[in-house]
Amino acid sequence: MNELISIGKIINFHGILGEAKVGYSDPKRIENAKKVIVKNIPLNIEKFRFHKNFAIIKFREISDINELLKYKGENIYLEKEAVKKGLEDEEYLIDDLVDAKVFDDKDDLIGTVEYIATNSGNDILCIKPQDERYGNILIPFVKELVPIVDIKNKKVIIKPIKGLLPWD
């Protein structure tokens, strides 16, 4: 099976006809999904609507509340390749930044993106520095500090401010 990306979680049921109450991370992605994977089982979306801060989804394969209960608490996934096909020109998956080379605004190599951490405020790039005397560098992934992301060439340019880099 292809690599999967989580787009939501079945929080509970909605009514007795097998509709799922789903928490989601990206409204556009979940709204445009036609087929998802839950517990390694492909499910087709028959009906979809937003209700308060949740999505209400009716899966074609589930006809009542009892069939849905075994999926309660489970994540909903899309295949990564399907998600990539739906991206606009300037959009990319945050995970595609892993292994990208990171340069400062003077084109000096700083290091390589090792992973991306997520917190409630914003994503954080964890950079393994070129100079291994220093530990990992954490850069908030905001436009002011990371003005350029060239996903095709796996290159990120940061605009360092005083104290951001350990050698400053």
C-alpha cells in the first residue's frame, strides 16, 4: 500500500444511520476526498457536510451506527500520491521539506531539514547543522524567517535574526 497521510479522525457517530462525526486538520483536503482509508480498509465517501467544527461523513460501506462504532477513534487517511495530485502550484506537503538543504540569505549552507515539529502556534523546522559541533537548530516555520521554499530543488532559505543560529 502507498504511503498514507492522516486527514482526520472519527470522533463519534452522528445519528443512527452510520454517519461519522470527524475532526479534521485541513477542511479543503477532507472536503475534496472521495475515497479514504480507515484501519487499512478503503471507504468511499457517499455524503459530506460541515457541521459546527466537525465534518459529517457518510461512507457507502457503512449503513448503521453499529457498523461505524468499530471505527470510532480511528484516523482517516488519504494516499500521499493522491494528495500530491490535488495540490496547487505553490502548495506542497510539509513532509516534503525533510532532507532539504537550508541556506541563509547570503547563500551559506546551514544544514539539512531533519524533521518538522508541530505545536499549537506553528510548525518548527529542525535542522541538522553542517557544522556538527552544534546541536540541532530549531527555526519557526514562518514567512518572516523562512521566506523561500523551493520544493522542486529541495532548498530552503532562511533569514536569520540575531540569536537564531547558535554561532551568532
